[in-house]
Amino acid sequence: MFDLNNWNYSQYLNEDLKAIINLTALPNDEDCEFIYSVTVLDKHNNEIHQNDFKVLNDACVYINTKYLPYWEFNEAVEKEESTGGCGSCAAH
């Protein structure tokens, strides 16, 4: 399940869809506002649906409530044999 520690490398999977939390910047007059977006993507990473939250914990509660009972949780963690770097994520 998504939490404040794993939100940026976890996903819920269901056939050809995945649900993730990502950090999004919304430009305003003088700066940017950062929000957390719960996003559903298809197998080509096209956005299907998105809900925005100002607080990370609210995004975690939403995604867990909506998808945990029905979709498979996948936490892409570092591979054991990895030496680090960009390719060390289990998502690759």
C-alpha cells in the first residue's frame, strides 16, 4: 500500500492499467504550486484519469482506498544485485 515513504516508486496494476502518485507543478503568477496527482495510465503511459491533492497523505489515502481492494500493489524497489544508478530500479 502507498505511504509517505514509498509513494514515488510504487504502483497499483490491473491488466493494462496502472495507478501512480506523481508530483506535479502548477504555474501561477509568481511561482509554482506543487501538488500530488493520483494518475491512472494505460499500457502506453497515456493518462486516463487524474485526481489532484495538495497534501501527500491525502493522495495516499485516496489511491489506497480506491485501488487496494481490487488492483495488485507493486513496489518497485532496488534489485539486490544492483550497483546503483538509474538502471538499478526494479521498474527497469
